Amino acid sequence: MNINSINMKPVTTATTQKTASQEVSSDSISLGNTSPSGFMNNLNHLRQLSETGKIEGTSSVGSKEFWVNQATHMTDFFAKVSKDEVDGGFYTHIDSTGKVSNENEKFLMPTSRQIYSYAATYELTGDKKYLDMAKHGVDFVLSHHMNKTDNGEVFWTQRVDKKGNIPEGSSEDSLAINEQTYGLTGLIAYYKATKDPEILEVIKGGHKFLTEHFTDKEKGGFFDSVNSGTFEANKTKSYNSTVYPATSALLDMAEIAEGDWKKEVMGQLKELSGDFIKYFPDPSTGFIKENFTSDWNEDWRGWQKQPEGTIGVTGHNTQGALFLLRAERLLAKEGLLTDEESKAYKDSAKNILDSILEKGYDKQNGGWFDVFVRETGKNMWHTNKAFWQQEEGYLATLAMSKIDGDPKYKEATDKTLQFWDKYFMDREVGGDRQTVAQDGTALTDPKGGPGKSSYHSVEMAKLALEIGNW
């Protein structure tokens, strides 16, 4: 998540569309025993569910074919509109029509996330064109975003110009932990696909920098940022410094690490998830806390501190619950959790998810709202829905439905996916929409930016298939 993806002003629209709950929807569509007109209606509906061009057989919502089609829909679109054939890498800024709106800025996070998307789609399809696209991004990142210290640590410059030069003044920006770990996201996925030893060394260098400079060796966890010149830490902690390092890098890094390195990564995952369980749940509201001092005292700041109360992010609650469930599964498999600890992970995730499902989920239309006042549970500023929060809400309820079995999770999963596919997937232009209104009405905003590319939709597809096999 990037702060730019949170809408903090109300948006009004004069257009009204039929809501998803008013549509008759099914997990499967039969193409047999229908009239010619009925056949075409079913086929057109099928195309809406799995649009990548040619339809090959029935692709019901949530099936493997459905998710592969979503991944290729996204990566094919971004390959077409964002690739810089002249200077390398990918353009960051893509407008609502699929055109480059700013050629002069390229950001690390959307580039790394595109690399992830191409590598993941290659693994899903075996089509080498996606691996070639991933390499196109990797080459630019290693040449222009990567920095190395004398002892082999790797850190990342977030913003460069079209040719990869660092803009004047930006070298003095602090190094935010979520930006640093997202710099590894694409490389880890690319290494999984290629087993390139040089890429592995870069990943190890990035992890070493994270461990050496962001770790709080006294109170546990990671700090939010470090000074780009001195590497001295800014002594605050937050959701960004706890959950994002795990979900953007460490969970996947654990799959490629071996020996002592793997033990270190697993130890960090257990520490972060333990910190989350200990400090984040808020009994007074049911929602999570998101900002802390260095010694884990609640410390709301910035736009999340308002006269109405403290502002929670729906997607942080669902993603936090999903993080606990994914971490529990991985750590338990490695024999690193007792039965009591495993239960604590699941119970904490369930409590958070139940609270946000009651207040942050649109029971009428399906899908997840954006920001809310934690003390009251009421929406703040608007009732819009952001793309990345649909992914987190869908995956969290999918995972909990596998573990708990309560039908309310399956219902939320199904309605979210139907809303997502109907209103967020842009079948005309390509890609996915960044924000829609409560009823699904499309709002004008970019397809790509510093906090958005093809990543969330492709990660949604990849993890949905994995969690589906739990």
C-alpha cells in the first residue's frame, strides 16, 4: 500500500449502476442445452469473467483458468503500455486510458512489482515472453536503482528519471523500510523462476542491509526508516515496518533461503508475527493499532490522527490477519511454533477479521471499503473502494474459510470476487481500476503510479491458487 492509493477526499459521481448484489451470478456456467441466444449470453458472460482474448473452455469464477486469465490480462496490458524500449525499465505513470502520463519519473516499487508479476505469470503459464519482460525490468533495477556498500550490503534508490539518473536532491531522502523490502520483491520472484546465482547474491545483500540497519536489537521489530547518508534509524515503528517487510519479502525469501540464512529469515518472521500479536490488536475497538514509538507505545501521527479519531485502513486489518495465517502455516511447518502459539496466531487473525468484516465490508454490494474512524467504525471521507484492499480482503477471508469453516467467510469471499471481477477488471482499456465507488461506478484515476502496477492483481491470482490448496 502507498499513501497515494488512499482517497482522503470524498468523490461525488452522477452515474449510478446496478449493484453487484442485484446481478444473478454463479460459480459455473453451463454452455449446453440452451437456445442460440442463451448460448451467446452465457458465452459473453464467460468472456467478462476471463477476458484475455480467446476463450478456451469454461473458466468459472475462482477456477485455475480464471486466475491464470487474470494474471495474463494484467501482465499483457502493462507489457504493452509501460515498457520503455529506449532507456529500459518501465514507465511508472499510466493514465486511465493506458497512456504514459509522465515519462520523466520511474519508481522502484512499481518496477519491482511488475518484475514480480511477469515472473509469477511465467510460473503460471510457462510462456517465456513473461520471463523476458521480467528481465527487462531486472536489468534496469540493477543498473539504476541498486546501491552497494563496501561490505556488500544492498539498498535501493526509490526514484530516478527516464534514463535512470537520480534527480537532484532525492539522494538525501530517507530510506523507508517498505520501499527497501519491495525492492526485493521482484528479484525474489525472478530468482525463483531462473535460479540465477547473481540475483541470489543481490537478494542476500538487500536482506543484510535490512537486518543490519533497520533492526531494533533492544525492543524487537524493525524501524520505519533510516537516514540515507548515515543509515541511522528513525526511532518509530508502524504497520509499514512490521507487516510489509514480511509480506513483500521475508515470506517468499524463506522459500529460497537455506542453512543459517533460512534460520535468520524464519527467526525474523516469528519475531514480527509475535510483535503483531502482542502489540497490534486493540481490545477497545477490535481493530489493529498502526503507529508506535520505538518501545511499542501507541503513537498515531500524520493523516491517521484526525479530530474525529484515529483513522484505520481496512486493508491493513485484513492483510494483517492474512499475514498471521500465512506466517503460522509456514512456521508450524518448520516446527517453530507450539500448538498454543499456532492457536494464538489463528485466534488473533480471526478476531481482527471478524471486527473488520463487520465494519469495513460492504454486505450489500460486496467488496471492502477504504478508511474508517477506528473508535466508531464509520467510513471516513468517502465510501470508495481501492484496488489493493480488495485483494487483501478476498485472500484473508479465503484463508479463514479454509481454517475456520464458518460460512460467513465463504460468503464474503464469493461476493468480493464477484464485485472485483465485475467492477475492477477493465475489459475495455486493460489492467485494473484503482478506485471505484461503493456501487462499482468507475472513478477516473491512473492505472499505474508510484504505488500501483500489475502486482496486486497478479499476487491475488498466485496466492488464491496457493491458499485454495490449503
